[in-house]
Amino acid sequence: MHSPLDRTPVSIIIPNYNYEQFLGRAIDSALEQDHRNVEVVVVDDASTDASVAVIESYGDKIRPCLRRRNGGHAAAFNTGFEASTGEIVLFLDADDYLYPNAISEVLGEWDAAVAQAQFRLHLVDEDQRIKDVFPPPEQPFDSGDVVPELLRKGRYHTTVTSGLAFGRETLEAIMPVPERDFRQGADGYLATLAPLEGEVKSIDTCLGAYRIHGANHSVFAEKLAERARWRVQHDFRRLEALSDRAAEMGLTVPQDAGLRDPVHLEERLASLCVDEPRHPVTTDSRLGLAKAGAAASLEMNASWRRRAALAVWFLCIGILPRRMGNAVLAWKLVASSRPEFLTRLSKTVRRMTN
């Protein structure tokens, strides 16, 4: 007996900019879904490489949207959504790919109350070799009604673009994505506002691959301060969008919501410690952020060992002399900076906290 969801039209939107070497794999993965009612919309954001030739090689198997002017992540999302028709919509980054059962697994968990589904992804390198799982299995997703958590600290535990699926009605309520504010990180805008429209359904299975390579916007190599500063400012824009949407619904986001969020505080502390002159919040102090981070860590949805370890990490950065504190900070945020014994210790702690 077939479920009505077996016939549900689904759109996979692939925003692309200069990823010709990965784009074909992403498109193929969308076309190879074992759910048959899938349309594939590929948005090229005025690439300067051979991406358009890759897109054209698929003919009428896909719906191409070729932008004449580069507009960034949000503009590509908006363009693709306008061209799509599916009742459930996924945005697949052009350097990532889905497994053939991804859509059918999402549909198997979907119901009328769901606004957003989220699933884990394998972390892979440029040659598609699996390196890890994202988010790590020891970090539980937040599920169901996440609005209280979202309003309290401006974040809940979710994932990146390629691990998310949205109901069309949800997207119609919160799109278009503001293109000026979210030239990068448009998925952060969607994942922040979508839970206001319904429940979040979490799937712990890996249903695709999240490719890590030198050109990712999410990877800044050794530019730790630049990465941290961008993420802090992105969080402020997310919180502003959340506050505006929540106010329309009679809800309130505390002005200090970010100070309850260990992820935000981690990046904010990194920005302050590594490049204080360019840090965007002039009133911040190392000790103040470290204390807030330790307190926020103890409220996380995670094992007590993991919460305690993160709280200690925050306090070390705040209390140790600046040079030592910066080393401790880098050891967590830049894996290549860790001494070998710390890498082994990290793996041991991870197994203990799983």
C-alpha cells in the first residue's frame, strides 16, 4: 500500500557559482532520487567558469535558471524558489550531493505539522572520501517545537543547507530571503525563521554528503578572525530577522539572546581574541564572553561531559594569559593547529561523550 506522500512533488534547487568541477555530481544525485516526482532546478549565479556548459549538457532533464548578474546565495535561493513548484523544497549546494534515498526518507518522516526536516550528512573531501559525520552524532538535533529554544538564544541545533528540507507553505511565509543581508548564509535565514511556521523533524541518518574543500565559504583556512567576524555579523542579521518575524506573531526575542548561545559566543570570543581592533562589539571583554559561554554551555542539549568540557574551554580562554588563551581557542577551532596529543585526547573525549 502506497502513502499519498509517494506522489508528493518535490523540488531540489541547486544554487551554483563557479563550481563546475562539482556541479555534475550534485545534479546527478538529484536526478537519481528513488522518489520519482522530483524536479531539479539549477540556478547559475553568473559563473565565470564552465558551469553553464555543464548545466546545458543536461537538456530538459533539469530546469535551468541562468542569472545575468551575480547576486549571492540569497538571490540564487530566491530565483530557484520562484521557478520551482514542489510541495517540499530542498536547497542543495552545488559542491554537495544527496544519496538516492534522501527524498524518500524525508517524505517517510513528513507530516502536516512539519515545517522543516533536517538530516545528517557525511563530511567528505574533494575526492568524495568520507571523513566524518556532520553534525557529529554526539550532538543531538533539536526537534519538534523548537520555538522556545529559538526565542531564548536565537539558535537551536540544526545543520547546513544541503541537510534541510522545507514545506512550500513555510517558505512562502518567510521568503524572499533578504538579498543584501544574506549574500552568504541564506540557509541560516531560512533555518532560523522556518520553525516559527511549524515543527522541526530530525532524521539521524546520513542522507547526503557535505564536501569540505578550500573554496567553501564555510572554510576560511587559517583566517580565523575573518571567519569568526563574519559569523558574528551573520548571527546579528539572523537575530534581527527573527525578532522582526517574531514580533509580527506577538512573540519576543530578548536583546541579549546571543549571550545564551555557545555557538555564537565561541565565534564572538574568537573574533575578539584574534583581532580585537576589528571586533564588531566594542563593549565585549574576554572574561565576560568566557563566563557567558561557560554558563550557556551548561544549558546545551548534550551529555554532561560534553557540556562540562566546553564550559572549561570557555573559562580557560577567559582566564589564561592572552597568548595561552588564544592557543587554547585555536586548538578547538582550527584542527591543524592542535598538537598530536590533543588530537588523540579529542578523539577519546568524543567517544566518551557520544
